[in-house]
Amino acid sequence: MMKALFYFISLIPKRFIVVLIDTYIYLKIYKFFNSYKVTKVNLKIAYPDLNIDNIEQLTKLSIRESLISVYETFYTWGRNHITTCSKIFKVKNNFLLKSKYKEGKGLIAVSIHNRSVDMLLKWINSQITTVSLYKRVKNIHLDRFVKRNREHNGALCYETSMLGVRNLLKALNNKKAVCFVADQVPKRGMGEYLNFYGRDAYSTTLVQSLAVKTKAIVMYLYINSTPANFLSISIECCNESIYDDSKHKLLLNNDIERIINKRPIDYSWEYKRFRRSPEPNLDPYKNI
């Protein structure tokens, strides 16, 4: 039933969806929703030197791209991997993923909330077999569907928990590939306060910890768009400092910032990234 629903949605041409979204943006309806306020707060934190007009423009464009990426996710859920992957216009450094995976050292594929995470994961799983973490969806039927969809091509998907982390470590010890999104606020006790866009933010240290323990290869994979609505995947190897105890904790957030800054409107700024602030900092979302 779920598959049929999303398949039906995927039949709607993307250009038609974009026209609807552009109309929604033009009428400024987005300003009535909390996502607009959260996005604006986050952009002010990330880019304090921008004036209010530039922040407003960046907020508008970011919301537009986030809405388009929702359609991209629905499309991914409704189609097989061949059709989904055909929507990726270009893959930069395509050779890196398989060649590093074949080295047999284990692979940690790190991504962020740029565009559709599900579209990216479906592409990765069409290339190699992975083990990943995911956050449980509140609706039990949708949760089962999403998990099943992410377990394409022999992939395994575990809920974010200590058990899930143990499964990642087991997979890396067996020289397999693991992947997860590294820019979310981790559960209490599973992260540390680290600098992110000039502010202490509760951040994951799991990537760094797994890299040091297993010496697995760490790579970044993320989706970007172009003004013409083409999608591309970029693949990069992480700096060797990820294995250095004195440098690796700050490295990840610095790299995430660098990736976001390449095309800020592709990032999902509507997420309350700074909600768990250390004392004496105030919750930046408290009054919105």
C-alpha cells in the first residue's frame, strides 16, 4: 500500500511539483510555518555577517529546496534503485567509493542532510552493501516501510541506539561498509559539545571513535543541486587527521561546515541543530 502511494506521487512530473512550490514561495505562505522561523534562526547563527535581506533570501531559497527534496524522497520510496539512480545527473569521483571499499579496510560513509538522504542511500546501496543507522519514524507502518526501503541490495539498517552502534562496530571489524548521517543532535551520552558555526553544539563523536578503533577509511558523500535542478553526488576522502586523537573531534564539524558552505540552500536548516545548548547559552528557538 505504501509503495503504491509513493509510486503514484512519483508519477507527478518534478517540473510540475517545482511550479507548485514556487507558487507557494511567491505567495509567502511558508512564513506562517515554524520551519521558516527555525531556518532563519539557524542561518543567522551560521552567517552572522549577512544582512537581514540576505538572510531572508537564503531562508526562502533553502525552504524551496527542502520542499523539492521531500518530493525526491517520495520519488525514491516509490521507485526501484535503477529509476532512482537515473535521476542523479553526475557523480564526482565515482571511482572512489568502490575502489576504497575493495581495499578491505572497512569503510565509514558519512553524509549530512543535504537534499534527500534516502535518495543518496539508495544510490550507495546500489554500489556496495552497507550497514546504517536510522531514527525511528513515529508511524509504525511508515517506519517499517522506510526501514525495508533502506535495506535494498542486502543492506542492513538499525535504529540509532547502543545496540545499533555495536552492530556498526561489528560490521567495521568485519571490514564492511557503514553509513549514517552525522549532523543530527545525538542522544544524550552519545556525543560532546563541539564548535559548529562558532557555537557549542551537541555533536556526534561516533565517526571519530569508530575511525580510531577500526582504522576504517572515512569518506564523505553528499548530494547537491544546480540552478537547473540537476542533482549530483560528491565523494571525498576524509583527512587523515580523523585518526589523530588531538585533532579528530573538531575535524568532522569543520568538514560539515565546509560541505554546507558550498551550496547553503541545499542544506536542511529547518532542523533545530542548536537546541541542546550548554549553560549559560540560551535555547535560540525558545521564543519562536
